[in-house]
Amino acid sequence: MNDLPTLPDPAVSSAKAAETPPPAATPPAQPEPSLLETLQQPQMLLVGIVVLTILLAGQTWSSHARVNKLREEMALRLQKGDASNADTGNLVRNVQESTKELQAKVALLESKQQEAQSQQLALEQLYQDLSKNRDEWALTEIEQVLSTASQQLQLAGNVPGALIALQNADRSLSRSDKPQFITIRRAIARDTDKLKALPSVDSVGVALRLDNAIAQIDLLPMLADEKPTLPAPPEKKARAAKIVHGKDGKPVKVEETTSPWLQALQDGWNGWSNETWTEVRQLIRVRNVDTPDALMLSPTQAYFLRENLKLRLLNARMALLSRNEGAFRADLIAAQEALVKYFDTRARSTQTVQALLRQVQSSNLAIEMPTLSDSLNAVRNYKAKP
């Protein structure tokens, strides 16, 4: 550390001033000093010099002490200043970092604000477009619904679905009080009346009958089976009755009574003869078959024949749902011919399936479905207007 400049000491300055006597006027002539006085003058001068030296030494020591104290204080103050500068630098750096973070956050908030403003503008524009074109959107939706209902009506004959579509379209138009929609609503009302006037076809009931017939195909006896179904055994004859006239002349039936042993003998004979006749009939089987090939089917061929019959009935069910009258009739006729040709028609199960197929075949599917052209044309004409 550089030494501080030394200030002039006022005590030293006063001593020098005291030592240097001011110039005095020329004194008057005095007598010459004596020898004693001559000897005493150097001693006093020496004493004065010693005293002055002591004073100077004390002043110098005091000045050095003060200077050292000032240096220590300055050093302490400089250290405190350096620490304060370091703390200030840290604070400045922290403030700068905080400022950078705040600037980044502010920039992010500004970007988000701009994005929000742009989204708000887009939403406002969209709302304006929707408010302006609300009727156009509603008409476009109605046109799409009616077009889909018309396609289902022509392909699958879905009359309830078409009615629901027309009712929904009329309900949507009724929410708007514009008189321009009256023409469209009138066209929708005409198409609704056309659909309601159509004869109803129980497609579900017919499909259930076909499913029931398909489920019984595996249980039907075939002509090629090893044990065909035999006709029912003959009924037992009732006992003969004798007619006798009563007292009032009216005829009265009276059963002839026989002896118990004769009745038992007759019952035994009848049972034995019936069993014998049944066994004889089992030995020789005579069947009248129009198609001899039906008796030559192997088990594998019989299995595929049953599966083919099931497929025929399933195709008829699909034709029923798609309103294909020609395919529906053709599949049912083919299934009935297969039942007559390859299955035992004397069995009750076969007769039940044939009855089901006859009921299904009596259903009328040849219904010409109307189109929703009036409603669609009304909507499209309104949209085409400038």
C-alpha cells in the first residue's frame, strides 16, 4: 500500500520558529561576557538541542503511530469495500439472471398472448361463419341423412329407418322459423305419408322361421339312413258290442262278455301274431322312392347334403333381408326339392320343416319401395338458390 504524505507538524514548526530568533535591532553596546557565561552558553544550547530532539522524536513517533493507524483503518475500509463490491457483484449477477428469466417469461407470455389472440380471432371468425352458414350446415346434414336413408330403403327396405330420418329432418327444420323451409317440410311430409302407406312385412318373423328350420336340419331322417322311420302300429280293435232293444224300444249297446281264459287266449294270440308280423316286416322292407340315387348316399355325402341345405336356407334369409325376391324364392324352392328328394317325408320332423318353409314362401316380398326423391330434390333446389 502506498505511503500517505506526511503533514507538517505544528510543534516542529513552532520549535523552528523559536530556534530562529527574529532579527533584532542593533542593540546597544554591552560589555563582553565573562568566562562562566561563555561556558554556560554551549551547555544551554546542547540542552535545547536535546530537548528539541526528544520533542522531534516524540512528534515523529506520534506521527508514525497515527499514520499506521490510518493505514490500518484504510486497509480495513478497503477490505470492507472489496467485500461490499463482491456482494454487489453477486447481487448484480443475480439481478441480471432474474432479469433474463423475467424477460424470457415475458417473451413466453407475449407469445402465448399472441397465440391466444390469434385463436380468439379464429374462433370469432368461425363463429361468424357458423352463424352465417348455420342454415346451410343444417341443410347439408339433412341432405346427407336423407341420402343415406334412401339408399338403405332401396337396398334393404329399411322403412322404419327412413321414417326416423324423415322425422329428424322435419324436427331440425321446425326449429327455424324461416318460411323458406315450408316447401322442404311439405316434401318431407309427402314422403312420410308414402312410407306409412306401405304394407308391412314381418321380416323378423320370417327370419325366425328360417332359423328354426335351419336348426332342425341335422335332426331330419334321410332316405339313406339305416333305420328309417316306420309307420305307426295298427290300433287294437275294440270289443264287439251287441245292440239290444230296451223296454222303451230304444237300442242299447251291450258288450259281449266272454270267459276270462278265452279272453286271455285271444289276447295272447293277438300279441304273438303282431310281434311275428312286425319281425316279418323288418326282414323285408319295401319303399317307393322316386329317386333311387337318394338311397346310395354315403355318410360323408349325407353330411355335405345337410350343410348344403343349410346354406340354401341361409341364402334365403340374406335375400329376405336384402329384399331380393328372385333369390329368396329360388333358394326356398331348391330347399323344398332337396327335402322331398333326399329326406323321409313320412317323419313328423320333416313335415314340420316343410310346413315352416311353406309359411315362409307365402310371405310377399315383392313390394316396390318408394324413393325419397321429393325431399332430396327440395333440399338441393333450396341450396342451389343464389
